[in-house]
Amino acid sequence: MRRLTDTEKHWVEDTLKKIEKKMVPVTERNRDKIPYTTKNGRFDDKSIDDPCWWTNGFWGGEMWQLYALTGKEMFRQEAIGVEEKLDKNLMSHQGLDHDNGFKWLPTSVIRYKQEKNEESFNRAMLAAGNMAGRFNMAGNFIRAWNNWDDVDRRGFAIIDCMMNLPLLYWASEETTDPRFKMMAIAHADTAAKEFVREDGSVNHIVVFDPFTGKSTGTLGGQGYGEGSSWTRGQSWGIYGFALSYGYTGDKKYLETSKKIADYVLAAMPESFLVPIDYRQPKDVTLEDSTAAAITASGLIELAAGLEKENLVGADRYLDAAFKLLKTLDEKRCSWGLDTDNLLENCAVDYHGDGHNMSIIYGDYYFIEALMKLAGKALQIF
Ligand code: GLY
């Protein structure tokens, strides 16, 4: 990554200091929890009411990044606590799905990378094996979700899954068995062909015939509608393809990430406050700060890949990442010590009622992006 200017460097350092100042008391008063969102400013606890929820790895990842930032043992202990609580999920077939990467990359894999403990390795390999078992050989895609009774969903695949592929890349690196990586590459190739439209916008859901593997249609999923441009899906695409480039060295994935990023930068509102869907009606003001944070972290990954390949244009993506993060800092962060969350105005989807809330992965990717800019990030994805 290019050298940051002094102003950029100071802003990154100051923002990370603000994060540390807030997250020490927040973590102290939320020990032993797995937060997802806040009620009246205080974290809930998914370890009690939904131990298999797809976001349950992010608090662990946040704790690891904060441990890397501060060296404070409390953060490491909480991260390990999350990993142990996920064992309940590992023993639940119904609770395992394409999102295994979101749960075990920020917990077991990152702990194993640092501490080489056998338990973490075992957990992560079980999660990777289960994810590999979801691969559809006719269509070369990893099945999304379970919903076993709904036969129409047997051929569902989603753009979000690009972010889970690093679990398979990691499993091949660790075992030297290429099968996991082969499946990840096959899924990434299918996604590049079937999810990414000519203009760089992406589908959330592509439906395949589970027997022939032919794509039979697309669905709007969590976005505004079919043919729309769900902003978090766009961010998963930018980041996910940049990651597949990182794990394979194949420049075509970098090109795909760039194509999605170019669309996003052209669609970005002047305010850099990210809507829920880049194609939502003009008079709708709904926002999603999670998409802003994930886009920023994905753009940093893309910029790093372009620089590694000595390709031009990295600065444009890095500048956009800074703008997104600064906008979040100045306009969409709850910096007071009396609230548990960082980001505000996050959204689950367009049509549901999960709007204007805090969501844990928004906070995670905001911190991760800043840590990358500071050169201190743990590579979790
Ligand atoms: N992976 C589901 C979501 O982004 O909401």
C-alpha cells in the first residue's frame, strides 16, 4: 500500500485511539457475550438466544483485532470465549452452512495462525469440511442456506459466499490437499460469470437447477428487487474477489473486483453515506453503514492487489476508502462511552424492518479497515 500522508496517518492513529478508549469499557461490561446488535445502546447476546447465528464470529474477530492493537489480554480472552461458545454450533448440522467462514475465520483460524493450537485447527477443519460438502458439482457453486424442506432453494447461491472462500483456501494451505482450493476457485469462477453484470453491478441470489447446474434466474434477495444493486452485496463482491486474487494470484479476480468497485464508485452518493441499494428510489433515504465499512475494507484490499501487480489506479480506491471511513467517523459513529456500538444507521435488508440499527459486522469491518491502514491488521479473511 502507498505511504499515507501525515494527515492521513494522524487521522488513522487518532481514530484507533478513540476506538481503544471506547472498546475497553464496552468489552469490560459485555464479558462473555456474543453481540449482534444493541437495544437502548446495550449489546444483546446471541450466545443465549441464537448460538448458530451467521454473525457470531465477528465479535471474536473484533476482539482479535483489538488485541493486536492494544496487547490487552482481556480482548484475547473474550475472543477465545467466542470460539468456545461456537462449539455448540459445530455440533449442530442445521446451524452449519455457507457462512462457516464468517464464523470460524475470525475465531479458530486466526487463533490457530497465531497460537498453533490443535483445538482451533480441529474446529476450523471441521467447518471447512462441512462447507466443502455444500459444493454442487453440476453447477460449480456452494449452496446457500439450509431450508432443507424447500426444494426450490437447492440451487440457491449468493454473492456473500465469496467472503467465506478463504476458509477453503486456508484448509488447502494447511493440509496441502488441493480439493478445498479447487472448490473455492470453481465457485469464484461461477460467481464471476453468473453474479457480476456487465456494468459491474451484482446479483444477490442466483438460482441454479441443482441437477443440471444451469442458472435459471436471479433474485433481489436483501436488496430493492430483481436487477437492483444491494450495496452490501456489492461490497461482498469487491472484497471477496480481491481475496480470491490474494489466495490464488490469479489476476482475473482482481479485474472482477475492480469492475465491481468502478460501478460502486460511479454509483456512490456525493455524501459518501451509503444507501441500502444503489438502485433504490431516489426519494428513499435508507442507509447501510455496514456496506460503507465493508466497501472501505474491500477497496483497501483491491488497492493492495493492484499495487502488488504494479497496476495503475490503486490511489483512487484508497482515497475512496478514506472518504468512506472518515464519513463514518464524522457522521455515523456513536463515540460516547455510554453506548456499546460504534456504527449507526446499519441495515439488515431493504424490505424488512431492520433499519437504522447497529450491527456487529459493521463495527468489525470499520476496525479492520483502520487496522489495515495502520499496517497493524491481522489477516482474518
Ligand atoms: N450475509 C448476509 C448479509 O450480508 O446480510
